[in-house]
Amino acid sequence: MIEPGKNIAIKVPLHKWDETVAFYRDRAKLSVINELPNSVAFSFGSMTLWIDKVEKQSQVDVWLELLTDEPDKALQTLESPMRDELEPLDDVNGHWTSDPAGVVLLVRKD
């Protein structure tokens, strides 16, 4: 079974990052729950919205998280390519992949 995760990431080019963080913090009035050098996390209902600074990117990407007990099997079910080169997964049991439109998905075990 595949279910929605708890994280949404918006990957933002360096030149738009400060303005985008300010939009969600100051105009949308979302609560900041974590701040890192290249990411700010906001409370987004039952989810966390991460605004990530990406230095070598020219456009915005939205990345989503899917949860499953069997990440390898989920890739087969989704018929999606493994894209683990996108970002280090460190201690995460899962894989990066994408949907047909190119939206990046983290398919991982909770």
C-alpha cells in the first residue's frame, strides 16, 4: 500500500529563495517549525512544507513524499524509474523517483 507522506518540498532557485520564504512566512502567515542553512520548514496542516534553496537551478520544482512498507515493490507498482542520484538519502529506506510529468517523489518506508 502506498500513502501520502508528511512532507512537501518546493525546490527554489537561489535568486528567488528569500522572497519565497518571506511569502510563506509573512504573507501566508505559516508557522516556521525548523530553519536550516538551505531550508525552512513550515507547518502546513498535518504536513510540513519545506522551502529548499537550490543554487544551480533555474526553475521551481515541487517534490512529494509517499510512504510504503516496501519501497522497492512500490517502484515496480508505480512503474517509475529509480532516481537516487537526485539527493543523498542517508539513513532513509527508500528511493527517489518521478511521475510521468516529472514531479519528484520520495518513496520511503515510514
